[in-house]
Amino acid sequence: MAEKTTALKQAFSEALLTVTNMEELEKIRVEYLGKKGLVTELMQEMKYLSPEEKKVFGQAVNVLKNEVNDAITQKREELKQKEIELENSRMPVFDLSMPPVLDRGSYHPITLVQRQCEEVFRSMGFAIEDYSEIVTDYECFEALNIPKNHPARDMQDTYYLDNGQLLKSHTSAAQNAIYKKYKDALYNEGKPINAIFPGRCFRNEATDACHENTFFQMEGVMVDKNISISNLIFFMKTMLSEVFQKDIKVRLRPGFFPFVEPGFELDISCLICGGEGCPSCKHSGWLELCPCGMIHPEVLKAGGIDPEEYTGFAFGLGLTRLAMMKYGVKDIRDLNSGSLKSLAQFTDDK
Ligand code: DAH
């Protein structure tokens, strides 16, 4: 029996020498150690032996099995190492003194639109605030006058974390924190609260050319004594005319949002047909761009501001929508595609 193990070991060692890649190695592994492999078969032969012979032979087969196993593992490492070396030898050699030939890439259309909006609002005295993408139910809903089980929550289904927090479904979720941050300056120094807060929003949404589960909005608020709807219209019109670099006609229609009263849909006259009516504006001459309204008294109260003394407006500009209009992006999914080629075509600003 001892010859058998020696012969098998000899055969295995010879076979292993011929292996040049992982597939061949796997073949040999199965041939020797597989369920019906040669080493496994040797084990089967033990049943014909006496107890003493069994002990000796069993040990010899076990040693053989371990040796085969170790040799295969070692060979695998060698092959891996060779693959890495081959891969490295194929890597291009970089000449650091060469002038750049590759395109440096371009800013994302949303980044460009966001920066333009920020610039315009900054020039009008607005602060620019950043806010977390993970918020509490209170910030996203309760503080905005959307209690549990309110039907307005249906349209804003989002992604929930195990700890009850959620990915913000709209930038309005930062309103409460902004009021709390600036209310002392409002009361003590008479400084109006005027801030914009752009951000990424999330919704549990089936995606298509017009819907995405991840998109950008830019919220803005202004709170002071005697703030009225005319202030709201002025700021929106100025901002849009600057962004589009032409005088933009706007109109307000009533719209319902629990955190504003009255609430509006702000439409701009269609940029493609100039208000004549075309397929892009569904032949109405108007494009819906920015919901807005006068901040609801309950929302001000939740932020620690007395609605008897102060009023304000808020708006939620769809930054993604604005970028699509400005750069003629037809499919919203292109924006999150990560494809530099398709994104670069929308803009040549670097
Ligand atoms: N947060 C709303 C949404 O995403 C949009 C909105 C509506 C924001 C009216 C506002 C507002 O500030 O006044 O659907």
C-alpha cells in the first residue's frame, strides 16, 4: 500500500510542474482531492485492510492529502503573483514631464446651476447654509406642520434608517434648524433671517426620464417684520432672470403645502417657445418651476419665532429641474449616471 501513496505523490508532483494557470490548477485539484479524486479513492480502499494496516495506511494517506493540499495552495500563490507581475508589466509608463493630454473633466450641470443661484442670492444678502442629508422625522415633517398620518407624507416616502431617522425628502427639512440658528439675531439685533440651503434629497420613487430617487433642491427663506408676497415675487423673479440671463416672466398659481399659507406654484414663461406654447410646456406657454408661499404660523412657532410679530416666505427650487432646463437635459437619469462623456456635453465650463 505504501507504494501506492508514493506513486500517487510522484504522479501529482509531475502533473503540478506542468500547470501554468489557475484553470489547470483547479483541474488537478479536482482530479486529486475532489469527491471522486485519486486521493479520496485511496481512502476508500482502507475498508479492505486489517485494523493495523488501516492505521498505518490511513496516516500515510492523510499525510499525502495534506501535502497535495499545501502544494496546491503554494502553486496558487505563485500563479497569483505571476498574474500581478504580468499586469504590472503591462501598465503604461508615465512620463511626468509630458503636457496633459487627458481632459480634466467638467463641473456637473447641477453644481454649475447651484453656484449661479448661490451667487445671485449671496449678492442679495442671503446666507448659504449646508444641512445634513440624514434628518429626524420632526425636522422633515412634524416641524413643517405635517403630523403623523398626514396625507402629504404619501408623496414624500423616503428611505428610513433603523434608528428612525430618514434621508431628507426635501430641503424644507432644514427650515426648523435655520430658524433656531438665526432667531436670536432676529430678536436682539433686528437682523432678518435670509438664507438659502441647497441639498441632495431622496424619495422612494420608481425612476424614469422625469423621476429620480436622488435629486437636488434649493430651499430659501426670508423672515422679518412685514414680509409679504410681493417680496417673494421680487426675489424669485430677480434670481431667475439672473440665472437665465434674460427677463423671465413669472406667474403664481395657488398650490397646497402644509408648511405655507397661502402656498403657490410659481411658473415661468416657457424658455423654449417664449410662451407661445410647445410640447415642452404641454402647449400652455408656462413651466412649473418653484413651489413657494408665506411660512405657516405653526412652522414659525416650531422654530421659536412669534408669527404675530414676524412673517416670512419660503421657496423650494428644484435645482435638478433647473439644470435640466438650462442645459437641455432630456433624461434626469443622465445626471446621476456618472458618465463623464454624457455629462460633459451639457456644458463646456471647466
Ligand atoms: N418642500 C416641497 C417639496 O419638495 C417644496 C416646497 C413647497 C418648498 C413650498 C417650500 C414651499 O419652501 O414654500 O415638495
